[in-house]
Amino acid sequence: MSQNRRDESLPKLVSELWDLVVAYAKQETLQPLKGIGKYVAFGMAGSMVLAVGVALLLLASLRVLQTETGTLFTGTWTWIPYFITAAAGIAVAFAAVLAIVSGRSRRSSRGARA
């Protein structure tokens, strides 16, 4: 009789174990992902605002170079303000990539030490 009772409780134990594993997996994976969603949303919004701001600043610098330099960039030199603005945009993009890459290398070296 003891053997029969143990056989009946084995499927119940397996079912309870499965429910426990599923609940643990949800707790340790889904809840942190839901919490990080807020930070990702703010990061995306911030990067969009920053991109629009940088684009407007580059456009403003182009217009300043075109209008406030007088006769300096006239005739065959009218392309120079565009070149200066493009170079500034490339420099900003390069600085951003450099900051991202150096941040990743600092994180990976910090993780290796810990």
C-alpha cells in the first residue's frame, strides 16, 4: 500500500516541480525585462532628441557660415561652408563612436577584473 501511495504522489511532485521551475523562470527573466523597458524607452527618446538637436546645430552653423562671412565664401568658394559643416558632423559622429567603443572596453576590462 505504501508503494501505491508513492506512485500516486510522483506525478504530483513532478507537476509541482514543473510549476515551480516555470514560476522561477518568469520571475528571473520576464520581470527584469519589463523593468528595463522604461530605461530603454527613455534612452531611445533621449537619443532622438539629441540627434535632432545636433542636426539643427549643424544646419545653424552652415547658415552662419553662409550669411555672416560676407564675401569670404563667394564665387568658386561657396562649397567651403558645406565642407566645414560636413567635417564638423563627421567629427561629432566619430566622437560618439569613440565614446561608445571606449565605454564598452572599460566595461569589459572592469568585468574581467571582478
